[in-house]
Amino acid sequence: MFLENTVNYKEQFGWIEVISGSMFSGKTEELIRRLRRAQFAKQKVEIFKPQVDTRYHDEMVVSHNANEIRSTPVPAAANIRLLADDCDVVGIDEAQFFDDEIVSVCNDLANKGIRVVVAGLDMDFKGNPFGPMPALMATAEYVTKVHAICTRTGNLAHYSFRKSNNDDIVMLGETEEYEPLSRAAYYKAQLKEKVKHINVKAQELSDNKKNDNA
């Protein structure tokens, strides 16, 4: 259960909330929902996102269904510490793209009495923990894991399968590059990719052998 109020009101410390999941699971949508509620309550809210994320807008945090909220793009996590002073609530989107200092930044803000709401991918396209997200989830008071719907099975999906051949860990993309898959569908897709890769390598070796004998 998610709680927003503390019992001991003398304690002035804030807290960290992490919203994690795969591509198309509604992470940014949930982040925007929480931040808008804080704005309606007339709390001072600042939102940040990595400067590299320009898929929808240079300055707005935008969900896949076009819901948006104004944000400040920053090149590094340290900038957030400087810009978030005197806030009640700080929102951070696409946290997986930040450097590891984002963990200490979030904890420093929470220790100052600020509520910190963070959203990000928990795993990269290879199924490995993504950047600073594991450490953020470990130090957060509240962790919400949201799920997409698998495009192949209709079951809950929590893997982000990359359809392109790009092996870069950081690659911005939408439905043309990624699709959310369940564990079973992701395993089958990865197996298919491995078989395809083996066949390509075998064909290359065969072609090279023919060229050597020519």
C-alpha cells in the first residue's frame, strides 16, 4: 500500500518513491499523476529529466499517451541538487539515464525533508538491471512496479525487447524499436535472436572459406 502521510509529524525528513517497470508500462503517467496532485495541493514542485531524452519535447516530461508536465532537462544528476533547493516535491523521470550520483542526490534531498518521486526502467533491453535503478529501489521507502501488456501473449509484461540490431545500452525509441514482452515471450524472442546470430556467423564462415578456396 502506498502511504503519503507520516505518523510522527515532528520528523522532518522526506522520502523516496520509485516507479519502475518496462517500456509502455505507464511509469511516466504515474509520475505525472503524483506530481499533479502535489501541484493541486499548492506544494512547490520541480521536475527534472536527463537532457538526452528529447523524444517528445525538449523540456516537457511526456507520457506515451501524450500526458505532459513541464520539466527542467539537466546533463547530470549533480545539477538536480543545485536546482531543487527549497522544494516540497521533486520529480525525476527516466532516472536510468542518469549517472550513479543520482542515488546520493535523491537521498540528500529526502534527508532535507523533500518528497522525491523517481520513475525509470528497471531493466535494459538485455534483461539486466539498468544503471542506478537497483540502488534507487533499494534505498527508497516506496517502490511501485508497473507492468505493460505483452504484445505477443496478452499477459503482463516487464521486459523491454529491442527489435532493432543496435547493441547500445542507451537508445531512445518507441514502438518501432521496442515492444513489451512477458517472461516467456522474451525468452523465446532472445532464443530466436541467438539462433539467427549463429546462422549468420555460420554463413559468414562458409562464405570466407569459399573465398579462400577460390
